[in-house]
Amino acid sequence: MVLTYLALLVLVGASLPAVVRSFLPPLPRRITGITPQAVVVLGAGRRQRKGRISLTTRGLRRLKLAAELAHEHGLPLLVSGGLNQTSMHDDEPTEADLMAEQVLRRWPGLDVIKEFRSRNTWENACYSSELLADRGIDEVLLVSDRAHLPRALLCFQSQGVLAQAAWSKRLPRQEWLPSAGAISMVPEIWYEWLALVWYHARFL
């Protein structure tokens, strides 16, 4: 009976935005005085349905915000994402290809830079920083999900890129009302905490 009540308490807590928000990995200290010269958006994976490869819902959400920011501020947009390790064919479209196609369909005049070699966040930062350096860019707006941004920011900063974080708000303002959106973020948060430990041990 005690275990039942405990499981119920955990479930209720996981549905409350205020509780979930408190478990988000902290963002690195904000760097002041940055004047972004580009917007960078990180891919969130590809999916295949009925034989067609497309972006995930998370990836589309990130891309929408990044494209709007680039368009609003007149900045180039770097889309970062390659083929994952389970890809069967080298001629499949990369995440960067899919993102660029989506953006240029709505904003054909936008300056889009494609980084299509990366398979993880560390490679996102390494390969993107090379492309940015070619253009003399070292200050960017970095777009991803809130849970992912602490790790992404650390990776980009390690490559000498000064980045400000930007993300789409997913948790509702009513912090103490149960939310399915809050529950959906719990696995992401735990994954990111584990990934931060791994990245600090291997890369950072």
C-alpha cells in the first residue's frame, strides 16, 4: 500500500509544471554583451513513416522558432544535423537537408547554412563552429529544447562560440495544475542529466 501511494505521489509530482521545471538542468551562466551574428538550430532526429523520411515534431518546433528569429533579425540560419548511426543508405536526406527544405519553402530568401555531418550534440558544436569560423562568426543564438540547451551551450562554448539560448516554452504557466506536457518532459530531463555526466567525462 505504501508503494502504491508513493508511486501515485511521484506521478502527481511529475505532472506539475512547477515540479518538473525545478528538475531541469541549469543553464550555464549567461554571457553578457553578445551580439548574435547567426542563429543555430540543432536537429532532433528524423522519423520514417510510410517510406518517407521527415523531421520529428520536436525538430519542427525548434526549426520554426529558429527560422522566425533569423527572419526577424536578418541573420543567417545554420541548421545542424546529419545521418544517425542506424541509417541504411548514404543517399538518405540528412536532418540539415530536411530542415533547409522546410525553411526555404516559407522563407526562400533566407541565408541557410547546412551542417550535415554531425550525429550527436558534440559533433553539432564541432562541425558548426568550423562553418561559422569560415564566415567570421563566433556569437550566435542557439536554439534547441530547454532540457537539451545546457549540454549544447557547453559544447559550443568549448569550441569558442559564444551562444545565447533560445527555446520554445512547453510548460504551461499554471505551475500547479497537472499537465500532460510536463509528464512528457520527464524522460528528456533524466536523459539530459545522464548525458551531462557522460559529456563531462568524455568531452568537456
